[in-house]
Amino acid sequence: MFEQLVTTLVEALVKPELLIWARDSAGFDLPTAAKKIGISQERLESWESGLKRPTVSQLRKTASVYKRPIAVFYLQSVPSKQQPVLHDFRRIPSSHDSAYSPSLAFEIRRAQHRRQIALDLYKTLEERNPVKLKLKADLQEDPSSVASRIRDFLGISFAEQTSWRTEYDALNAWKTAIEEKSILIFQASRIDVAEMRGFSISAEYFPVIVLNSKDSPLARIFTLIHELTHIVTNTEGVCDFHNDKGIEVFCNAVAGSTLLPFEDFTSDDAAKSSIIEQSWTTEEIRALANKFKVSKQVLIRRLLAFNYISAKTYNTMQQAYETSSENQATKAKSIAVPQHTKAIATSGKLFTRLVLSSYNADMITGPDASDFLSVKIKHLPQIESAVYP
């Protein structure tokens, strides 16, 4: 009781510039930060100006809101190292706001932090660097050529693609193939798809793809290949779906061609029937998209590229499907997911296995492993059983 009282009353000896840096880097303005911390804006301003100091208890609350370890507030100076620029940032077309929300800013930092953890763990375990990504592409190449190389690189045939039973089987198969190439795949769960569907971090070792778990499984598959294209072309920039030129169009074209190659599509018996009839009814679109495990948006975009539908027909369909997809993606779900399943989905199997291997080799402690995977220690055996079936 006495210790709790002391914590509540004792001032934290932190520098004002660190408080300002932590708030800014978290993406909060003064009014929003003050409200989330539970203090007045005037009080927060007094902390940041140095007129007053937060108590230790208030500092802990502030650290929680800013998603920062409390230790960063006791650094000697503001960190000078800038975070790497995002190499891609996929949004739905209706979103125009370019500012990062605090939740997104945190997910970007967390992805960068996890990548560094993975690199450190791998070097310690294997005493060498991970394998470099061998697949490279150039923006001047034909997108279909790049798509063909991506399929060969990942080892996924069209026959395998059509054999998957569900959307989640398809998503997990693509994720597994990409992770086997030493690419980390994480998922974010607290960001609206109107702000972010996915982003990537290009790097020599362990590049990163982050997906939005609120998005539909088929949309996440497209994002996976879109982001992979950014990584193999080593390109940067924030995605702008209202821009009809440049890297985003290239990445979309590669993703579409990867998921639905012309030769494979036109050789399929069900597709042949629709091609001959040229009706492309809603039911036919739905059936073909389900068979190939792609979204209806991807399918009609490919039909446009194949000259099987007109631009006018495409625009009408696209508008209807995009609205439906956005509503579906943002709809709240009440399905209870076990903690160990959620942890694997969030961290990805590649990162999870690196953490568990390091833990089993006594290179990190149980608390370290639970912290890296954001779960309680009691869930580690279930996680291990799931990633090492």
C-alpha cells in the first residue's frame, strides 16, 4: 500500500523533449493524447514545457497510451535514428487521408522492431545471416513476366490453387509459400481497412509484409502479392489508388496476373464456357472467383485486361463489388479465437518458430518468448504444437 502511494505521488524525472517526441512519434496531437491519458490538455502542456512533471503512475499511463516502454522516457536525449520509410501502403480507394493514426504508427514501429528481433535471433541460432531474397524484378518488365517468375519462385501451381477448399486455405497456402522465402508476414488487427490494407518493409534480410486482419481473406491474398511485388522491385512510396500511373498500377497488374494467369484461366473448362457465352452474370463471376480463390474485383479486372468485358461494364461491377467488400471488411465479427491461434496469425509462423527455437535452445527466457509473441507463457506449448504439427 505504501509503495503504491509513493508511485502515485513521486514525480518522474523525465525530460520534456522526450515527452514531446514520444507523443509526436505515436501520432497524437495534444488534445487527443491528454484525453487518452486522462488529464487536461493544460496539464500535458505543462509537462512538455517543463513547468511540471508527471508522477511515476502518470508516466506509466502515458507510456501505455503512446505504446512505448517506460524506459525510453529516461533516455539522455531524443533518439536521432529515423524509422525507415514505408515501401508500400495499401488503402481502399475511398480513403484520402495520408496521416498515420496512432494505431498505424504503432504497427509500423512494431513491425520494424519484430524484424530486428527476428534478425538477431536467427544470427544467434545459425551464426550467419538469413538467406537473401533471390527474386528481383524491374519496373520496365512486362507484369505478366514478373508474375510468372513469382509463381515459379513460390512453387504454387494453378492446379494447386484450384484445389484449395476455402478462402482461408488459400490465404494460408500463399502465406506459407512466401514465409518459406524468409519473408516475415505479420497481421495488424486494430486498424480500419479504410486506413490500411497492408504495407511492406524492404530489407536485405527478412523483408516484411503486414496485412490487416480486418480485411477479407481474398483481399489479403491480393495484398500479399502486391506487397511482394514492392519488395522484389525494391520500390518505395505511399499507395495512391486514385493515381492511374506508376508503381501502384504495376504492382496491381503483377498481383492480378500472378493470381489469375491468362493461359491458365482460358484453359479452364468453367471459364471457357463463360468466355464463349460472354454473359458474365453475377452468378458466373461468383462461381469463378470462388473456384480460383480470388476476389470478384480481381476476376473482373483480369476480364478487362483480357478484353472480355468493356471498361463501362468493369466500372459498374467494380463500384458495386468495392462497396460490398468495404462493408464486409469493416463489419465487426464476434467469433472467439483462441489466444494461441491469434498469436500465430499476428506474428506469422516464421517469426513464431524463430522465437520458439531460441526459447527451446535456452537463448531467450520464457518471459522473453511470451513478450515477443505478445502472449502469456502458459500459451507457449499450444503455440508450439500448432506451428510444429
